[in-house]
Amino acid sequence: MGSSKHVFEIVHTPDSMEFVFSSTFENIDDACEKALDYLSSRIANIKPMLFSINLVIREGLTNAVRHGNGNDPEKLVHFFVNIVEDRLIQLVIKDEGKGFDWRRQKLARLPDDAEHGRGISIIGTYFNDYYYNDAGNILYLEKDISPLS
């Protein structure tokens, strides 16, 4: 058996953070906490939006770990947070999986008691725009945060 190498790296710039981490749920918790701390320190009056931002980040990262990378800690998740002129948050989440047909999933109707499959609906509710690359293994998200009063 090969040994698992635990990866959790962060690169900061004045307007962005980039995370690269092993596919574990513990790393999702750490990435969410650090991303929200960063956004809180950079954007005045963002506190009312933190719940929805956290929900969407957590949903995207969980899907990358669980579905994209198959809970394989040897596979990495790349997560990018960018602030554009204190008016827009851009997020990118990339996994090492083969992707999925997100267009079909977006149109799917789920039974009321479904335990999975609501991620796209959650993302669309709280962020202004989202899309995937053609393969379906990179998620791009944008949230307008201007002006907050």
C-alpha cells in the first residue's frame, strides 16, 4: 500500500486566495473557515452574506471531494477565491475527476425525499452566476456583493 500524502496549501495575494488540498472532509472545513475569514477581512459589511457563501463553497467542495475525486485523498482539489473591486466574489473549484453532465443535472427533477442532487439548485439560489467547463470538473461561481449597506 502506498502512503497517503496530506496536502493543504494556500497562496495569498491582495485580492485572492488559492487552495490546493487532499480530498478529505477535514480539508473542506479548513478551506471554508480560511476563505470566510479572508472574505470577512477584505469586504466591509459582508457578514449577512457569509451563511450563503459558506453554504455554496461547502456544497461545491463536497461535490469535488465526494463525486469528482471519489473520496480519494491522493487526488487534489483546487479552490480559488477572487475579489473584484470589492463588488464581486469569484470562486473556482476544480477536481481531478472525469466530470459529469451538469446541463442534464441542472434540468433534473428530484423527488422530495432525495438525499443528494440538490447542489446545483442551492448554488443557483445564492450566487448570481455559475457554470462548469465542458467536462464538468471545474465549477465557476460569481456573487455580486455591491453595494452592501
